[in-house]
Amino acid sequence: MIKTKITVCIMMFLIIFTGNIIAQEGNGNGRLKGFVLDTDKKPVKGAKVTLEYLKYSKKIETITDKKGKFSFLGLGVGDIRISAEKEGFVIGGNQTRVSGAQRNPTQYIKLKKLSELKAKDDPNAKVKDGFSKAVNLYDNRKFEEALKLFQSFQKSKPDMYKVGLNIGNCYLELKKYNEAINEFNKVLDKIKTENSELKGSKTASQIFASIGDIYMRQDNLKKAEKYFKKSIEIDQSDHALAYNIAEILFLANKTDDAIKYYNIAIKIKPDWLKSYKQIGYAYLNKGNTKKAIEMFKIFLKLDAKSSDAQIIRDVIKSLGE
């Protein structure tokens, strides 16, 4: 009888001792539920919720349902951290203490959208938003309004000197050509402090082309030619620019120079039809019929069905081919 009592006592001790070990490891009969909501108090479905004990290595994960609800079972007493995360949101969470023997207070985790973070927490958000609005206004040809916003942006961000290009383009479209050239030259001066020879600078090339465009609009072909040539010298990657230079030279009866730039345009973009047609006419103007026909035939090979193709066939035919 004594032996039996001793055995029972030992078993009870083991149960209690084991129970303490389990509880210490974060296991028990406790329950915890909660909800993951956005800042508008709407449920966040499909968020991953992680429960971690601060003292033990126990870690549990679950996913919220369509109501944003989550729940955990089998919890032991201890301090825990709950975190929730989902793509498009900033990670959020709570820290609390749970009981291992009963239901615990409902937890509410609020997640902030990344878009809200940018709008509310980014100190430059308003400035960036102003620039975006300016671009949109420019694209919709509201140049006066766009100009004011670009100027405001430039004032708040003086180090971002390339916004002068946007300001210059607004002036150009408003036909305020002197103001446009002035803005373009300011940007050019800044670039020169970083790259004195302007070699390979696409921005510098763009500026020279823009100034050339202004002189084109003013029918000053001589100055337009000068700036377009400078542009292509800096960056030979724009076939349309090379083509435009060739057209100016052709109109100015500088046929050899025109052919040179038509060839540059062809080299940059070999499948661009206009260059072959125009260089063919340039060779005709020069009196080189053989070369003209050669260019016209390349044009026809690339485009045999357009209305221009029939005209080119007629030209070739008139040349005796």
C-alpha cells in the first residue's frame, strides 16, 4: 500500500513537472484570436500572421481569412510578439502577454499601405507630386500651367538642374524662344562643369538639338544646321536628328553634306525608309543616277506596297531602269 502511494506521488510529480516544462516552452491550452485591418478599418485578407515567444523558440504562423481574422491554439503562458505582413503594406504588429489556460484578449493589428507611407511620411512627396502634375500638364499641352509647376519644383530642388530642360521646352512651345534658349544654356553650363568636352552626353546633345529646333522654327537654317551638327557630334545615336540635319543641308543645296548625314541616319537605323528615299533624291540632284537607283531599290525592298513605293518605281523607270 505504501509502495502504491509512492508510485502515485511520483507519477503526479512527473505530470506536474512535465506540465511546467511544456508551459515554459510556450505550450498549453491558451487561445488567441485577432484581426488584421488597414487604416480604413477594412479587413486585410491573406495576410501572414506570425506569433513568436520572446523567451522561447516557439514560432507559429497562420493566414487571415476574408474578414481579416486569425487565431492560434495551444498557447502557453509567456510574452509574445505578433506580426502581420502582406505585399503592398508596411509590416505591423503587437507585443503582449498570453495566458496558457484561457482565451486571451482579442488583438487588432493595423497595417499601413505603402502608398499611404509615400504620401504622408515622405517629406518630398508634395514636391514629387508637383513635378508629376507638371509633366501631365505638359503632355496635355497646358504649357503655361506646366511652366509654373516646373519653376516651383526647380526652386525647391535647385540641385536638380536638369528640370531646366522641362522649363525650356515649355518656353519653346509657348514660342518664347529667347527664354527657352536661356534655360537650355543654363543646363548646358551645369553639364560642362561635370563634362567639359560634353563627350557622349545625351542631355547636351538634346539641348543642342532643341536650340536647333528653335532656329528651324524661325527659318534660320544656317544656325539650325550649326546646332544640329553639334548635337550629332556629341551623340551619334539619334537617326531622326541625323536625318533632319541632312534635310536642312539638302534644302540649302549642300548636297554632299546632306548625303553624309543621310548615311549617318542609315548607319544608326538601317531599316528606316525615309533615309533611303531622300538620299536617292540627293544622289539624283548630284547627278549620280547609278547610286540613286541603288538607294531607291533598297527602299523598295523594305517597302514594296506603299504609295511612295509606286512613285519610286516610276522614278526608276524614268531613269531608264
